[in-house]
Amino acid sequence: MRNLHRTFLPLIWFEVSADLTPDLGVWINLANRVPVFGTAAFFGILCLSLVAVAVSGVFLVKRRSRTHAIASVDPASKESDMIDS
């Protein structure tokens, strides 16, 4: 029995308990649910921001295509652009 490591194991276990009033129980229950609310809020805000970016992109593409379509049909618009600048 050589080269053995000495190991200590606890032989006495302590049990801690406390009484919880209903008022504190509500707060403890709420504290346990806060991460769920935070995760739901995060994904809700993420979805809303993605929808806003998509809608903005659609409006931008429609606006640019309409501007280019008007400029290619109306030759006077190029002249007015040159005069204004």
C-alpha cells in the first residue's frame, strides 16, 4: 500500500431549513420566473426589430425602383437634376 493519497470524506451532514411566509414566497416565485420573462422579452424585441428591418428594406427598394423608373421615362428629370446641382 504505497503511493496512496489521503482522502477525507465528511461523515456528518448538516440540514438547513427555514420557514417561508406567503409574502416572501411570492417574491421567491417571481425571482425564479424572471429569466423566463427576460428571454421572452429578448426574442419579442428581436422579432419586432427584424420585421422593422424587413419593412424598411421593402420600402427602400420600392422607392428606388420607382425613382429610377421615373428618371428613365422622363428625360426632363435629368435636365432638372443638372440645373439644381
